[in-house]
Amino acid sequence: MARGRFISKSITTDREINALSSDTSRLAFTWLLTFADCEGRVTGEPDLLLASLFSRRQDITPDLLETFIQEWASAGFIVWYLAPDGDRYIQFLNFSKHQIGLRKDREAFNPIPAPENAALLAGTLPDELRQSSGTTPDQLRSNSGLTPAEVKVKDKDKDEVNDEVNREVEPTAAAALPEQLQFESERAQHALDHAKHMNALRPSRNALRMSEERNWEVEATAASEPLLTLYSEEIGPLTPAIRAQLLQALHQYGEDRLTYAILEASHHNVRSWKYIHAILTANPNSPPARPTYPAQNPPTNRPLTALEVVKAEMRRVGCDPAGIFKP
């Protein structure tokens, strides 16, 4: 099929074209001409036309296109017919009149049936189309190298050969069918048995995993009770989120290092988990250090001075205030 068709400029002044119901109807008719084959035929299924003409429009529906087709047929532009293959097609009338220089012998064969032996759905078929059968035997020979009679003989010989091959293959296929069915049945049964076995093991595996998790939580809670108490006394309330983070830090950094971080945060009066976590991650591989104040002289809860607040903030972000501020 060609990439397009000729559209005469006289279409802009045609009375019947301008009398159509809407600009969308005129646009659809004009665009549809470019999809026609060399005989002026194109599919007449509204849903296929919608996909070809208005794939980017959301306001066009197949029912609206069917209304347009009926309108074109009433105006005498097309014939809408139902072919023996069960599909609907459109035949443009006076198509060859406007396709100057059309070379049908250079275009590929299009299987769209002619409307002569079809049931008309809308429009009237002219007498010249009733008497014409479309492609001539000479054009068919130029496309395929065979006349219609030769094509029928060739198809008949091909059908006879296929029948002989099928008669030879059928006994062999019938003999192999029971063995194949048995093999497929055994494979399906094996897959079913394997699935049942895995389903039977899944509850025991889940129960074992849940038991291990509960044991780990019990052991971690028992080992962390002193640290949890220390945090609640030195830092603040022990929420469920803080409790989970403390258990994870205990498992990752150890009891000594976590105790050191809690006491350091309390000494500098920066009572937050973020500060404790910053101490833990500052150098996670270093051994735990001693607190910077004597154990027998814990810090008081006096208000911090402005200088102490600045120094604490600098330590929190990783800066050493010793070289900047003098005592």
C-alpha cells in the first residue's frame, strides 16, 4: 500500500463536504483517504478507524465514527458493506477520478474484498462498480506471475500434498500421544508432591525463626537492663523507639562503649540520643574511654552558660573548641 493518496484542492469548496455535520467529520473523511488501497477500499470497523485516525484524541468514540460513516454514505461519498469474511469495509466512490497517475500494477495485492458480492450496510453501489471486478487477470499476473486459473490449480495441488502429509503424520502422532500425556501427568504429579512437601515444612521453619527471634530479644533485654536504667536516669524518658535503638547499639558497639557514650552525653548536658549516637560513630573501632569527670563527683543539673552551649554544639558537629576558646 502506498504511503498516501492525492487529495484535490476542490475538496475545500465542495458543497457536500462543507455540508457535513462537523469539522471532525470532514477531517476524518479527508484523513481516511490516505489509508485507502489502490482500489479505494479501507477497513470500515469503527474501532480500527479510531486507532488509525484519532489515536491521540480522547473525545472521539467508535460510535461517533459510525455516525460519520453513515453520514458519508448518505452524502454519496462511500459505500459501507459487510464482506463474506465477516468484517466491514468502506469503498470510496469516484476514487480513481482523483488519483491521477495511479499505478495499480506497482502496488502490493490488498486482500480487502470488493463490494459487488457483499451486503451493503449504507450507501448505493454505482453500476460501474457492479460490473467491474476490480483487479484484472493481467494485473494479477503482473503482481504474482499467475492467472486466477493457474492460482486455483496451484492451490489445489498444494492442498493435495498437505492432505497426504497429514495422513502420514496422524498415525505417528496418535501413537506418541499416550506416552506424552503420561509423561506430562507424571511431571505434574511430581510438582504437586514437591509443593505439598514445601508447604508442610514452611510452618516449622517459621516457628523456628520466630522462636530464635524471641530468645534473642529476651537475652538482649536481660543484658541491657542496666543500660536502659542508666539511660532513663541520665538522659531522659525511655520510649519504645529509643529502647530499640539502644538494643541495636548494644549489639553493635558493646556494653562498655555504650555506657561511656551515655555518661559523656550526661556530663556535657546534651541529653539526646543523637549526641550519644554521634559519640558511638565518631570512632567505632576505638576502645571505650573513661568518662571525662570523676565517678564520685557526677555533674549537677545547673543551667549551662552560653560558652558551654557553644562548646557542646561544636563537639556535637565534630569540632574541637580547645584551640578556639581559652578557659
